[in-house]
Amino acid sequence: MIEYLVACEYYNLNPSLEDNNKSKDKLKIKLKHPGAFTEYCKQQGYEEVNCECICEALKSKDALTRKRANFARNFSHKECKCDDV
């Protein structure tokens, strides 16, 4: 549930959650470089973040790029199936 709220906050989505939980605590993450992975994908020649860009980034030698790609795959592109990773 926390991951869902973080992803919704990151991508500026308004989740319609039922009030099953009385606590309204959210995990707050301060993004140091919002849009950095989108910028990476554009530099690689993609128009936006998509499965191909995510799979390519997961093979990167840069650890930060792999982390950003994994975050994008987990929260916005769950349908991505990267074979070699």
C-alpha cells in the first residue's frame, strides 16, 4: 500500500483509496532529481519512458540508472518483461 501511495505521489496521480485504514500516514520521499530518468530516455533516443528504454537502462553499468529504471518498471510499467536482466 505504501508503494502505491509513493508511486501515485511521484507521478502526480490521485488514488481513490477506501478509508479502510484509519491512519493517513504516507511515506514521503524527496526526489533529488525529478524527471532524471525521463531525460535519460530522451537522450537515448526515446520519446518517453517505455519498456524498451527501461530494459536498456537495466543493463546499464551505472548503478543509479539501474535503480531509476527498476523504480520506473515497478511503479509504472509492470508489464515490462526484460529477458536478459
